Amino acid sequence: MKPFLKFILDDSLRRRFSEKVRTLTADDCWPFTGSLDKDGYGQISARLLTGKRTMVKAHQVAVALDGRDLPEGCEVCHKCNNEPCCNPGHLYVGNRTTNSLDVVRSGSLRGTKNPASWISEADCSSIRTMRIAGESLKRISLSFGCAESTVSRICNMKRRAAA
Ligand SMILES: [Zn+2]
């Protein structure tokens, strides 16, 4: 995956982006309906900080619109392994050298019916720990980008079934 390019979140980009993403429930993948690049990622034209216009990855725009910081050299990765997906809850900002979660998550299956299959075993135990510590389902679901029902399901399970 190519590293992130600094683009400007102007009104034109916001509008074109929202017209091209099919927004479904928090658990579902939100497909980008515009053009896809050769790797299957959604792409959209944007103005860079340098003033040039270029095509940037739609899922990177999704994370920027979600208000998350995209530091130099970061990569925006899919927890769902679904390249055109622009659901910010399925996206996380990784760092090529330090993100060990990639290794855990790369084992997740593509096209699986389980919407929470991308949640790693390590995430599941953090979720349970947070819940035991008294965090609300809502707060946990927001920090892991999954539905409250998923959090509740994880807390009620002893061990996540293999995907
Ligand atoms: Zn997705």
C-alpha cells in the first residue's frame, strides 16, 4: 500500500466523496461507488497541500473526514480486508514499522459472513477488560469501530470462534 498523501479536505472533496460512498449500518462495509484503482481501492481527485491535483485513496479521505490525524508516512488499513470499503469504523491508521496488529489481522478472512471477524483475539481481550472495568458498550464500540451488539457478543463469549 502506498503511504498517505497530504490532501486538502475542501467542500468539493467532501461533497463528491459523500455522493460516492454508500453509507450502510456501522457493521457493514460502505462501498465506494466511484472509480477504483488497479488494486481495487476507491480513488477520488483531491487537491494536495502542494496545490497539485491528484487521485487519492477514498478510504484515506474517509479517515480524514472522521477527524482522525494522518501523520507523515502513515498508512490507512482495512480491518475488513475489503479494499473499496469506506466505513471509518473498518479503517485504522497504521505505521509500517510499528503496527504489529497488522500481523494478527492479516489472518482475517475476506468475504466472511461474520462482521466482527476482523477483530483480533487481542482486541477481544481488551474489549472484555474495558467492560469489566465498567466502560459502557457505546464507548467501547466507538473506540474499536464496531457495533455495540458486537461488543456485547464478545463480552458474552469466553473465546471468539475461529473465523
Ligand atoms: Zn469494511
